[in-house]
Amino acid sequence: MTTELKPQLALGYRLQWEPIQENHVLLYPEGMVKLNDSASAILAKCTGEYSLAEIATQLETEYETEELLNDVTALVTEAIERGWVRYV
């Protein structure tokens, strides 16, 4: 998988803050997925505008850390397998 691919939430999926659960969730017609902070931060950047490498760089800057590309790639790969995300 190339890090230049640009992920985007799949049609019918929406990321939003759920105040009752005090957590971000991924909503879709058949249900909802409660996300941890890392997953919600990554999926929020999956707009089709940024590549995996760019998402990792942005998160590294925001969270003042390094080497997030493998984590970003792993989560996006899993999200694609589950049908939550697609590449544009």
C-alpha cells in the first residue's frame, strides 16, 4: 500500500461527537461504532484531501510525537476492510 493514497469516509458514514457517550462515534445506516481517541483523530482526517503520509505528519505535529505512519496505515487498512473508509 502506498502512503500517497487519500482515504475518505465511505458513503453513508459520518464521524461525530456523541455527548451522551462522551466519545466520538462513526455513524452509518446500520448502526454506530464507538471510537477511541486515536481512531477518531485519524478518521477525522480521512476527508479525501490528505494522503496517509500527510495525515501522519499532521497528527505528529498536533500531538508532538513521531513515527505515526504505521499506526495511521494500520487503522486505515482495518477501516477499509470493515467498509468504513475508501480511497479516492
